[in-house]
Amino acid sequence: MSKPGGSPTCPVWLEKPERIAALAMLTVVGLLVYSLIQRQVRLYLCTHAQQVPRNKGATATPTAAGVLSFPHLPTEPWSNYE
């Protein structure tokens, strides 16, 4: 049950407009970091003509979720995975 004028968001109440704006800003920053990770990995793979393994074969355009789900991130480029 929500309070009058409040916005319920899993158990936190965002009663003030400043808090809602802060949550929106954090969401935008998170999406920016996510897209920068994806962009940098794709640029690296493109410039070095490499691919990374995925469920349905190798790809040169992995998503950030795919990159972050690697069992172990290599310290060297992905040449060890080919």
C-alpha cells in the first residue's frame, strides 16, 4: 500500500522529487557505463580483427552482458580463445 503522494520502489519510498531525480540519474549513469564497456570491447575487436566465443559461435559484436559474463576475464587480448 503506497502513501498518498509517494512512489513505491522496492522497499524504498521516493517521497521527494530530488530522490526520484537522483535515482533517474544513477540509472542513466549505469546505462552509460554499460554502453561504454560494450563500445570499447567492440572497437578493440574490430581494430584487432578478433572475435570472442559465444553460445552460438564466435562474434565480433558481443553485448556488455556477454562480456561481463565471461567465466574469467583474460589479462591479455582474446587471442587465447581462438
